[in-house]
Amino acid sequence: MKRMLLALALATSPTLAEESKPVATQIGEAMRPAAEAYGKTMNRLVNEYMAGASKGPLGDAARANLKAQDQREREANRGVRRTMKECIKPGNVIDDDVKECMDGLRAKEW
């Protein structure tokens, strides 16, 4: 009997020793994805507003931020990279479309 109790105590001790996180921490971790998505959306809205409303340096910076954000999103969602041989246009034409096809940012449509 004593051996069984000792084995049971040893088996459950790691579970009992773990400290659970406070409720506020658990709530914060659960809300993190929604808060990050909201922050990204608000950042994009402010940049779009400033890019359209301002002709000065602030508008230029907002347009540059939007362009960089679009580039990051395209790179994050790009498809399979291809060789130049697979993407080259008829007549051996190489242009920006071919480069984007090689990088996986555009489908071969020619």
C-alpha cells in the first residue's frame, strides 16, 4: 500500500508542481492575435489616409510604408519559385513579369 501511494505521489508531483498562469495573463495571451491584427489594420488605414491627403514628406513616407507593406505581404504569400527557363516569355523576352514569375509572385500567363 505504501509503495502504491509513493508511486502515485511521484507520478503526480510534476503536475502539482507546475504553476498555472494568472487569469489576466491567459486573457492577454488569448487576445494577442486580435490586438496585432487590429494594430496592423489601423496602421494601414493611417498610412493610406496620409498618402492620399499629404503631398509633402509625410505623404511620401506613408506611400513608401504602404509599398513596403505590400511587398512584405506578397513575399509572405508567394508561391513556388521557378527557373528562368520555366518563366521566360516567347521570343526570349525577359522583363519584370518574368522576374516576378521566377520569385513566385506571379503565375505564368503567357
